[in-house]
Amino acid sequence: NLRVGGTAAPVELTPRDLEICAAIGPYLKERGLIFVGIDVIGDYLTEINVTSPTCIRELDTQYGLDIAGQLMRCIAERLGRH
């Protein structure tokens, strides 16, 4: 847990991680959630963070991403449709 002194380290998603995402993704999308973080310990989903997913900066740095930019574009697209 980063809030209590843990550190972030990049790892590849496992087949089980992808299975969890596939299982919960439609449920979250149905509820209008477009950006969440999940905590997985071992093979088990332990938490779904809908208000403050962490590690955006770490993921951006490690993988050359622009997560905040992608999120803002997604929000702008959704607002433009309504």
C-alpha cells in the first residue's frame, strides 16, 4: 500500500488479472464508471477504487503513457455527446 510506505513497481498483468478485469468491466461501465483502480492480491480482487485510483504518475513514467490526458479526452467525448 503506497499510503503506508509501499513502493510502486511495474509488473505485467497476469491472465488472472485480465480475467478479473473482463468480469467486472461491463458491470462498472453500466454504472458510468470510466476510470477505476483495482487491487488484486494473489488471484483475488480485494478492492475497487472509484474515487482516487493511484499510481497514475508511476504508470505514465514506467510505460510512457498519458493516463490523465486519455481520461480528459474520454470525458470531453462523453460531454460532447450530451
